[in-house]
Amino acid sequence: MKKGLGIGLLIMLLAGGVWYFVQKQEDDIVQQVEADYMQEGIIRAYDRSDAQRLSESLGQYMQYVLLIDDEERFQEQVQILNNHFLVARGSDVYIKWELGEKTATNAWIDDIRISETLMKAGKQFNEPTYSKLASRIETTLLKRQRINGKIVDFYDWDLQQATDVLHLNYLEPSALKRLKVLDFAKERVVQAKREGPFTAELYFANQDESKWADDKVVNMIDQVLIERLRVGVTGESDASFRSFISKELKNGKVYARYDRLTATPTMKDESSSVYALLVPLLNGEERSFVLKRLREIETTNAKETHVFDVLNKAVILKEFE
């Protein structure tokens, strides 16, 4: 009898191990990232020896493994965060924007992406240490990375000085609402300079002035993110931007860069991230068209494709398909 129980238990353990192995290995994006971009657990921007190792990539991967409910991998990335990117300065804590011994700067967007993901993971995995770490990161951001209450992009911890510039495309509506700085973001996007369907990307806190990132060209990743911000903080989309996107989709493509004055493409390249970021703004046939085009764009060449594009595409396809 005891022998039978022992054999049964062994079978159950083996079956459980096989199930766990399959679950751990089955996700294509996880396999791609870990085989092509990851080195000693840290994600590189490209499959190149000189590629940057960015907190942006870490945060994006944390978002993805949270989305697929992979608790073990999420925990592994939190360990990478703690061991390599997170820096404590007294009661403050920040995340290096790039891995390097001399890096002493953090970026609002990268810290917020990670803290927001930690907050969600704290609830999803019932792990209070994630939520506590997120709170520490955000407390530091609100303390250090504002000028007269105005959010800015970066803080240099060696110089003990914040930059005075903010990229509007670095603001994420859900985090802004939670941190009670939604009104600031609304003012910035509503009052920003315009040129046809496009919105000026930069805000300078000291001058209280909106400026363009480039004199002639706009990057559509930035423009789509600003439109997402606009919708998130005002509840309304911009009619001229929506009309422009609809026209481009009818013509078959949205390009990566456009002339700011003429709204014509300056290059014939498309971007998987542009399409991915557009999806939540669209409905019906337009959304279906963009999802189809997104699936068609090749993102498997890790020597040429930034992991940013791989993970933007992966998250959207997982959420909307």
C-alpha cells in the first residue's frame, strides 16, 4: 500500500514538473527576449556586445511577464532591479536610466513605468514588498523631480539638480491620476504649441514654455503617446490628429516620421511601436487594420530591432487579441 502511494506521489510530482516546464517555456516572446536580448539576466537594447542596458527595457519586460502572470520571472526581474539598477541615497531611492558605474541619473518615465508595474504586481501576486518599493520610488520622484510643482524628465544625483525640461510623451495618465498630478498634465497638453495634427513635445518648466523637439520633423511614436496622454487627461481625442491618422490608414500606412509643416512622410519606414501604441486609440476596421499590419512587421532580428519595439508589439497583441 505504501509502495503504491509512493509511486502515485512520484507520478504527480513528475507531472507537475513537466507542466511547470512547459508553462515556463511556452511563451514565444519570453523565449525571444531571453535568448536574443538577455545576458546574465539583464536585457540589452539589441543583440550586440555594445548595446545599452536600460531601465526602460527592464520595465517593459516586467510589464509583459506581469501580463502573462509569470510570477517567477517577475520576481527575477525585481531582483535585477534591486541588484543592478536601484540606488538608495539616504531615504531617497531612484532607478538608473542606464546600467553603468558612472550613471547617476534617473528618468521620470522609466521610474514610473516600473513603479506602476510594481503596484499592480503587489496586488496580483499578493506581495506587499512590491507595493512598498513602488511607493518609495514615487515618493522620491515627487520630492526631487519637480520644479515649482512642475514635473521634469531627469534628476542628476551627483549634481543634485533636476533638468527643467519635460517630454509630454513621457507622461502616463493612470500614474498621473494616482499621484494627483493630472491637472498639471492636462494644462501642458492643452496649452502646448500645435502645427496641424501635431503637438509640440517639450515643456520647459523655468520658462513655462512649450517647444518642438525638432525644427522640421516629428517622430510618430512621440505624437501617438501625446495623443494617448490627451485622451487620458481630457477624455477627448484631438479631431485633427484623428483625421490625419484616418487619412494615413486609408492610404495604407502610418510612417515613422513626418514633416511638421506639410504632414508628409520624411521617410518610408514604418514602426511597429507606432502601430502598437495606436491600437488603444482606434476602433472597428481601423483597429483591425493596424493589428494586422502590426503582426506583419518583422521584429525577430535582434541585431537590428530594438527590444522596445519587440515588447510594445508583444504587450498590445496580448491585450487585444
